Amino acid sequence: MQHAVELGETGFGRTAPNPCVGAVITRNGAVMAEGYHTACGAPHAEVEAIAQARAAGVDLSECTLWVTLEPCNHHGRTPPCTKAIIEAGIRSVGIGTLDPNPHVGGGGTAFLRDQGVEVEVGILEPACRDLIADFLLWQQEKRPGVLLKLAATLDGKIATRSGHSAWVSGPEAREEVHGLRGRVDGVLVGGGTLRADNPRLTCRSERALNKQPLALVVTSRLPEAQDDLHLLRHRPQETIFWTTDDQSRTPQADALRALGCRIWDLPLTASGMLDLRAGLTHFFDQGLGHTILCEGGGRLALALAEQGLADRLRLYLAPKILGDATAINLFSGRDELDMGQALPWRFTRSRQVGADMCLELRPQTQQGAARNGAPESIPAPRSR
Ligand SMILES: NC(=O)C1=CN([C@@H]2O[C@H](COP(=O)(O)OP(=O)(O)OC[C@H]3O[C@@H](n4cnc5c(N)ncnc54)[C@H](OP(=O)(O)O)[C@@H]3O)[C@@H](O)[C@H]2O)C=CC1
Ligand SMILES: Nc1c(N[C@@H]2O[C@H](COP(=O)(O)O)[C@@H](O)[C@H]2O)[nH]c(=O)[nH]c1=O
Ligand SMILES: [Zn+2]
């Protein structure tokens, strides 16, 4: 099932509005075939794996199918997977987690059991629920999933005290990030990063698709339209500023609109910060996409984490030490506190990428389910 989870992950950013799902077919513990849901409308993971097994001439009646999500039992964009499983002659199925849709949940399992298939549910359930966490956000919170990615030194610094950050991570890690950019609908940065880095926020990977992600900038200090910024000079039509109501009414905002940029004014939270949830919800409502990559910096990262909106963290840890306490932190913006107030996360994966370590985490409060209760009503941002 662990392998099925990893396969499912490879569909990240391609399956919306469907969840990521992976499937593996084994015989006596050996992998015979595998598959994952590659794109919305494409065959489901189980069907991919069954097709691969058939192509290899495997006798499926002797095999077990492991699938991260309960097989569907209804006609959607594709026929029911339960039917494909029965027709293939599979007699044993291991399921990671039931389909969270209350209308469907358990239906696929019951059908398979009725047909005499041996079904076990709940295998590696936490990891399988993590795999569908974004799907739950789309359904329940009506907002895109946010993957927060940061590159830091061993002492947790994302830039020097003067704001120099090119580069913290190595070329392999940076190439991986470009791959991520090619799978998301928007790349979000804070005003500090816009001013320090003048980023392009484009996908420049060989694996890039035609579509570039939108560039999203959170700032209460809009740039001047004549500023020499890549986003304004090269991709204003793909740039959206999330700002305050006051800023959105300035001549400066009008000049940015004249370039083609979009300006959204967001409501403020009780602590006077821009309400990032409102920005995300608006992005989703406008049909702009399901997945956002936040690339920092440290103050935006903390704001997202505090607002319960950093759904995953991918941290590239470079084997370097700055040793300057005033260099820029991975997360910053809180006042003095005690350890009990630390925001709790959990590790989900670690691996080496070039010379760097890539650590993947999720907030501890998120257990593969929507959490932190969306506010009952969020004033919609206005696009002026
Ligand atoms: N190594 C890495 O992975 C990365 C490094 N960096 C580096 O980090 C540095 C920038 O980081 P940092 O200084 O922490 O700045 P940020 O990029 O986090 O930007 C902070 C600014 O974003 C705006 N902002 C963020 N959240 C909110 C909110 N909820 N409400 C209102 N405004 C908000 C404010 O904008 P404003 O001030 O405009 O009003 C705030 O001052 C740069 O030196 C850059 O090179 C940046 C990204 C990644
Ligand atoms: N410094 C740093 C990163 N910085 C991120 O990349 C942005 C620059 O993007 P672009 O202008 O498109 O190349 C920058 O503003 C910040 O968000 N990323 C990393 O993977 N590793 C690094 O060491
Ligand atoms: Zn299916």
C-alpha cells in the first residue's frame, strides 16, 4: 500500500477535481502491475493497474489489488471500477480509506463483498487519507490546497539579513520546484519576496506544460506600475495582487490594472492581517484552480500556517550554516511565546535531493480531513 500511496502522489496537480489515487496488484507479495489516476477523465488507478496486468498476461484471480481509495461504484466520467475488478476476476482487495463522499462511502466495498470478493479496509489509512486531503478541501472548504515550499540553511534561514537568497538549495532541488510550478494553478509570494527577489514565478522545467501558473502577491504596499519587476514587465495579465481595500482604491492600483494586473482587496482578520482564506476561496470561486504553491517568504509562511491554510510543507534543507541570528527565518512574525504555543506539524516523508534533504510535513491538526473549521461566512474579495 505504501507503494500505491507513492504512485498516487505522482498525480499531484493533474487530477482535479478528482483525488489522487494509486493502485498496485501483487501475487504472493510480488508486484505484478501498478497504476495511478493520471488526470481527470483518464482511467482510474485500479483500471490502469488491471490493464497493465492483463497486458503482461497475469492471472488476476491469484492476485490482490491494493488501492488507496475505495473503488467507485457508480458511472462518473468513467465506468465503475468495482465492475472492472469483478470482470477481471480479482478475489482479494485491500483498501486504504473509504470514499469520503457520504453518498458513495462504503458502496464500492459492499458491492465487492456481495460479489464474494474478500475486502479489507483501512490499510495505511492515515497516509491514504493524506492523499485525498486536498480533495476534501475542495469539497468541504471550497478552496485550493496550499503547498508551502521553502528552502533553508541548517540554521533555518531562507535568506541573509540583507535578503540575499540565490541560492539556498541546490540545482536538483530547484529543478524539482520548477516541476511543482508546472503542476499548480498559482504561485503565491509575500511582498517582501517580491521586493527582495523580483521573481518570475514561472515554470522553467523541461516538463513544463503550456500553461504557466498565475503569480499571486500578498502585499499592503503595492508596487508602482513603472517598477522594473519581471511580473509587471513580462506577465502582468497573469499577476494578481491580494491587498487591502485602501490600497485597491489608489491611483497606483489603477495604474497596475491598466497594465493588465488583477487587484483583489481582501478583508482583514481580527489581528489586522489580510485574510488569506478569503483570497484562496475567491481563487477557487473564480474557477482559477485547485492547487497553489506558496514560495515564501517567512512572514507569509507564518501567516498561512497561523490561519490554518498551509496544508503541506515541503522544506528543502541545504547543508549550509549562515550563523547570523538576524538573517531571515523560515517562519517569522510572532511575538515572544512559550513552547506550548508552537504550531505542531508532523513529518510525512524525507528524502535526499542532490545535496539537500527534502522534508515533507503536514500540520498536526490535519488528519487527511478538513480542519480548523472554515469561518461561517467570509466576505468575498472584490476585484476592482
Ligand atoms: N529560500 C527560500 O525558499 C525563499 C527565500 N525568500 C527570501 O525571503 C525574504 C523575504 O521574506 P520575508 O521578509 O519573510 O517576507 P515575505 O515574502 O513573507 O513578505 C512579507 C510581506 O508579505 C505581506 N504579507 C504576508 N502575509 C500577509 C498577511 N496575512 N496580511 C498582510 N500582508 C501580508 C506583507 O507585505 P507588505 O510588507 O508588502 O505589506 C509582509 O510584509 C527575501 O529575502 C527572499 O529572498 C523568499 C522566498 C523563498
Ligand atoms: N532562494 C530559493 C528559492 N526562492 C524562491 O524562488 C523565487 C525566485 O523565482 P524565479 O525568479 O522564478 O527564479 C524566489 O522569489 C523565492 O520565492 N527557491 C528555492 O527552491 N531555492 C532557493 O534557494
Ligand atoms: Zn473508479
